Amino acid sequence: MTFEDWLFEASGFSNPYYPGQWKFLHILTLVICVSLIIGFYFIVRYSKNKDKTRKIILISLVSLIALFEIASRIVYCVKLYYYHAPDMEGLNLVWIILPKPWCAISCWTLIASVIVRKKFFYNYASMSALLCSVIFFAYPGVGFNNVYIMFSNLYSIVTHALLLTTSISLITLKFTDFKYRDIWKVIICFVLTFIYGLLEIFVLKIFKDPMYFMPGGDIQEGILGIPWGLYIVLYSLLIIIFINSFYLIRLLKDIIKSHKH
């Protein structure tokens, strides 16, 4: 295997399927994520300048996400316009540039969060990224599941690991606040994300199911194997419960703290 094969996979290089869920690399990646989250927490806790340290950590994590997001698009451009790779047939620059699955959208949400620098947006970015990364690591469909770790595999593994690490670090390093009075702002962000997903499906027609809610999707049909009607009910309940759980935990903490005083 040459570096060119590894990076572009444009010469028909075979990378057989391998059931890599909950094998060594999968578990090792999770252990590294947990170690980083704990490590970042204690680095900030014992830092002389906590605010500066936590900002450096966040910018470093987000920069890595941006690096892999940009690199993947460069690779796709080379495959499309230089190699004319068969797996890129029918695709265009819009397909390459715009983030498509929810996980990729969450990557760019985290990147945007360091520009917006608002509590409500940190709340939204952390929840969106955490939901995507937890679902991915529970049953990854890409990344771990091939014999060889090509660039595309590495991209999937690293970006999801960064989603998990960054989303939880936003919470543990106190970038988020989850106050119920501002939940409407987060809800608007999620609604806009779903509208964006619908635009990709029905207007731009560049992706079939970016938010994983369409009939016959990977999770509904491929993993759960349940009717779409039941799936969409469970999907909606999961989103509602997931969002509210962060705010309820914060509310309970505030109640307990007020009683102590």
C-alpha cells in the first residue's frame, strides 16, 4: 500500500469489511477520550490562569476538528477532479463543501462556537456533538469496520473522538450553563439544523438522510429494524428527553445548592 493508496483510495484498493465494533481499537479510542476529558479537567483545575488554559484547550480541540474537516474536503476534491474516482461519480463541489451527516454538521457547530462565544451556542454545540458521538461509539458504522485504517477511516475515528472529547469538555470546563430561561435559543438552533438537513435532502439533493430520520435509514432499518412510524416517535422522544436532561440536572443542582444555603 502506498501513501497515495492510503490517502485517496482512488486506485480501487480493496479494504475488506471487518466487524470492528467493541474490538481493541474501538475500546482504546474510548479510553483515550475519557483520559483526555479527565486530564483537561485537572489541568484547568490546577492551572494558575484557569480561563486562559480552558480557552487554549478548546481552541486546540476545535483546530484539530477543523484540520480534519478541511483535509477531508481536499482529499475529496483531488479524488473528484484529478483521479475521477468511480466512487465520486455524480458528485460535485457543493456535495464536498457542505457538511452532511449530523456528525459533520456538529463538527462545524463546534468550530462556530469559538467564534460565536455565547453560552446558549456552547450549550447547543455540546449537546449536538455529544448526541452524535455517543450514538456513533455505541454502534459505529464506519471507521473501525475495515481491515485497514485508511485516511477515510482515520477521519471518521478522529472526528468522532474529538466530538466526544470536545462536547464533554465544554461542559466540564464550564463553557456551558444550561439555564432553562435560555432553552428556547437552543431549540431554535436545533430547528434550524433540521431545516438545513431538509434542504440537503429535498432542495440541494446532496444527501439522503443527514439527520437520520428518513424512512429506510441506517439506524431505523439497518440497526434497529423497526417500523419507521415507531422509530420517528422514539427519535422525537429521545431528542426531547436528551435536551431537557441537561437543563433538569442544572435545575436540580441549583435547588440543592439553595437548600444548603
